[in-house]
Amino acid sequence: MIYECGGPSVRTAVNNQLEKNLKNSITSVKSDGDIKSKRIYFIYWQVESQIDLIKKSLENLISIAMQKAHDDNYRTIAFPAIGCGHYNYSLQLVAQTMVNKAHQEQILHKISVSFIIQSTKKDLFNYFDKQISLLNQSTSMDFISTTIQNSLIQIEKGDITKQKVNYIFIYNFY
């Protein structure tokens, strides 16, 4: 969906990254399409099969994205639930790992984080809800958030292309 909504600049950036096999780089693209965020980060992500390696890979991804947003002086970022589609990672593992790592990075960088879960993924939304609940949160039916040291961490049901944030995070895999 990001590729269709982002316009030609997004597709070109992804194709260039794939062609150059830029596994250790971050590509930052300004959308010329229907995406409301200011920029989109494309970061290589290593797909793993062992639980410890999955956790480490997800944590590394969150850390890199949030460090980049901090370095670029942005205060908001949105992530999709990574690995819950084609890779069939444990929903609980993904939610726990992403929320906990975002929380740690949030303390360091003071960046508000959104996890955007597709509206049809109610079970996944519930796992994220449970993890954020452990961080002393306030809830509603489609939106959950908590404030931690002047930064916001939230999950919501919706469309990531409609998020008004500084950056949307997207991962590439090879």
C-alpha cells in the first residue's frame, strides 16, 4: 500500500535500494503521493527464523529508525506491525518486542511512536493493547496511548498512509 500511495519517488527509492543491494543503509524519501507523513524511511530488515534472532532483528530495526528520526530532529514516527504477515511471526512476540524496544528508545530520543495495525487485524491490535497496558496506558476502542517522559506511544487501528507524522517506517527484505 505504501508503494501505491507514496507516488513515483517512493517506488524509485525502493527499486534503487534493491538494485544497489543497500543492506546497511537507510533511504529517506519525501512522498509525492497521497501519504500524509513528511518523509518515509526505508531500512533493510533481515528476516530470521529463530526467536532470539527475530527479537534482535526487530529491536535493531526500531533502534535504527528512531535514532535516524532523532538525528533528523523529528518528534513522531509510525511503524506497521513487522513480520506478522508473510512471515507468520508470533503476534505476541512482535507486539512485545516492538512496544518494549520503542519504549526504551523513546526514553532516549523523546519521540512519539505510533503502531498502526490494519483494521482487520483485531487479534494483533489486542496483543499491542496488552503490551501497552503494561506501560500504564489509557485506552479506547480503536486507539491506545500512554505518555512517557513527555513522549507519546500509541497504537491505533487505521491506515498508515493517513498518519500525520514526520516519518513512516517501512522495511525492505531480500
